[in-house]
Amino acid sequence: MMKDKFYRLFITGDRHGRFDDLEYFCQANNTTEDDALIILGDAGILYYGENKTREKNLKAWLSRLPITLLCVRGNHEARPQDRKNMLCRDFCEGKAYYEEACPNVLHLTDGGVYSICGKTILSIGGAYSVDKELRLAMNYMWFENEELSLVEMEHIYADLLATNLHYDLILTHTCPEKWIPTDMFIGGIDQSKISRRMEIFLEGVENITDYDRWYFGHYHGNRDINDKATM
């Protein structure tokens, strides 16, 4: 059964298809589908292709776990609306994508606003792949629309200004430009070639929104940026 009300919220960063510890996590915390685990992008569930055995097997395994996954979109995964088998439904005062074969995995929309566990939550996915050149050279998966388009950014920004809501939580994949953890940069990558369009956009979002807490992933680290933001 697809849930719209949850008792507990958990948050994790990038998984890239690696969920070996999730079954233990569910057992240790006595979870049910009334509990939700937020994944801050690059879950790796929509990565290999909807007709690929590896992706089908992962979804089949996740569908049997006693927990609901709420996925922010990352850069190393397809947009859910681009998948033929994907359905869209009303979810917690917003919209979410799901597949009938894996109804406990819900993909949040970019710019989506939700009411979950009494909290008003804003979700914005997308980022630039710093390993784009390597992926193209090695014929690895790369998604051309990994970043938000300028039109999408304008629409989200306009909606934020028009609604002027207070957000208990903001969930993004990457972060505002001023929070970029430069000490965690991967060596050997020419940073002058890396697009910062998403980070500049999110800095604008941070400047105009009233929020309590901001969580992001993308950089594969764990730290508090300040008293309101956590990687």
C-alpha cells in the first residue's frame, strides 16, 4: 500500500545503488512502510535502465523492505518522468512518481512542496557531474538533463517568491555555492570546466527562503555546514 502519512523520517545521502545495509537498518529500527527514508539524490535506483536486469532486481528487493523511500533526484540517475513505466500521483500535498512494481519507492519532483510528518518540505534535485568527461570517454551512463534547465530554475524561483512559505526542511542534491566543500574536491579534475549553475541557483533560493534546516548530499561527506545546514 502506498503511504501518504508517516511516523518517522530518516535522511541519508548518495547511495549509488548500494543498499546492502538497508535491511539491517530496517531491522534495527523496527521500521514499517509508515516510516520514510529520504535519499538526497543519486539513489541509483533509476540508473541502469528500466529493462535492465540489475535495475529490476534492485527494485524487486527494495519493494520487499518494510520502509518507504523518498528520493530527491541526483545527477547520476534518470529523471522519473522520462521512464515509460513510471506513474505520477498526488502525494502529501505535492506530486510523486512511482512504479507499480515498486510502490514503496517514491521520486519527489524538482521544486515540489510536501507536507510530511507535520513539516513543510521543499525538494530540488539535480547537479552537474564532475566526472562527465570520463563518463563520455568510457561510455558510462550520463544523463544530459542532469541539471535543471534555466526555464525550470525560473519557474521554481517564481513559485518560491509567489508562495513565500516557511519551510521546515529543504532537501537538495547539491548545495548553494557558498557551501561547496572545496576541501573534498576530487584530485585531477579541472574545476574551471565544472558548471556551477545549480549551485548559483540554489544560493539564490537560499537567499529568498525562510527555512529551519537544509540537507544536501552529492559530495559524499558528513558534516554540519552551519547551524541550519547539513551535508
